Amino acid sequence: MSLRQMEYFLTVVEESSFTRAAEALHVTQPALSHQIKALERSVGGELLERMTRGVRLTAMGRAFLPHAERAVRSARQAERAARAAAGAEGGELHVATVHALAVGLLPPVFARWRRLHPGVALVLREYPSTQALEEQLERGVADLAVGPRPACWAGPLVPLGTEEIVLAVPFDDPLAGRSVVRLEELADRPWIRCAMEPEVDGRPFLDWACGAAGFVPRTAVRTEHTTSAVRMAAAGVGIVAVPSHMVRGALGEDCVLLSVDPPWSRELALFSRVELTGAARAFADLLTS
């Protein structure tokens, strides 16, 4: 079994066709078929079911697929790490993060990186939750991650400080003249909930926080993205909880931000599966600075 055979297998699965896969790989179809058959012999069974129109995974193929994906990704990541450690130009650094940080925190960091390291391209991968971020980094889809500090992480981790979670309301809201509000005061107010809302003790953050304050939040609208939720809040649909840097840095001052008493905050960190070297180390240093 070779890495090339696994790459060929993944391309056939992605294209659902030997013909299209051969074209994408720039090899002949007989050569591709030969490599796939050799791979199947090495694992002891058929991975793909050849059909009149395309192919589909067998049960063995479905079991083999995630491991092949991880092996190929790890090989590519190893190559990127080696090139970055050697200071090679033309390499890539893959950075994973959650949506709010991609919108609010990272753009100026990426801009400064481009000025300092124009020969190393950045690839940004966004995920809706901390759980998805950690799972995908474990699978090797990125060289490092920037996000809320994991509760348990075995690899290298660099603390980045904390982010404040604030409430956004429109300029004509009765609370707009204030800077701080207690959560208990908002028991009768409508809220905008986002699918990207973090969880605390297995519960959505707002349910957990409001429950501790003695009430259940009344949901007015549910959105998929935090940016949509902030726009809804600015229009007067309801109140939304959001990282302060996301509004101030990316969405403009089109709403009023209120701190919560006692304040809400969460720790941020940069973390990786392997030792930070080369471009990854440089990115960590830039972010902490």
C-alpha cells in the first residue's frame, strides 16, 4: 500500500468516476485502475463498487476512507512543515479557527503576515464550533488552530489572552445610554440565537447563563452565522451576545455594545498537533505580539 494509491482512491471517491479521476490526476484510466486494484489486494477486499454510472464505496471502502484521508493530509502537512522549517518560499500555512475570530480577530493579523512573509501563503479554514475546530485539527486538516482554549489538549498550546463577550443592541434601544447591564434586567427581552453559539457544561451558553440568572431566554430569531445575528440586533430584532472584537473590528459601530455585570469572557489560544516550527512558530509569535 502506498500513499499514491490512497491519493488515487480518494480522487476516485471525490469524482465518483474513474474517467474523471484519471483526468484530474493526469494519468491514463488503465493506470489508475491498476493502482486501485493493487490497493484493494493489499487491504484484502474491494473498496469500490463499479457501477454503470460511476462508482460507490463498499462497506470496506467506507471504513477505509477516513484513515486514507488522514494519511494523505498528514503527508501533505509534513511536507508543508518541512518546507516551512527550512524557510522555503512558495509554501502554505493552514490555519483553522471559528467564524467569530475569522471575522473579528484574524484579518489584521493575516494582513501583517502578508507584509512580513509574502512567500508563505495562508489558507483559512473556518468551523462553526470549538468542538468541530478541535476535531478537524486532530484529523490533520490544518497546521494550527486559533480559538477558545481547549479544556484538554495534549499538543503545543500558546495562550492568547481573553476575549470579552458583550451584548449588542440598536442605537434607539432603552439600554443604549448605558455601558453595563445585569443579565437579570433582560429576562423579558427577546434574544437572537446563533447556531455557532458555544456550549457550557453541555448546554448552549445563553441557556446556561440565563438559567443561572433565574430565567429562560425568549428567542426571537435563530441564525446560522454570528455576523447575521449582529446585523439583526442592529436592526432592533433582539439582543445578541457576541465577542466585542467582532463588532468593533469587522462590522462597524452600527450598534451599541453593553458589558455584562459580572463580565463574560473566555480564554483564547493557538494550538497544534505537533511542535510549532518554521512558519507555524512565526505565526504564533506574530499573533501573540
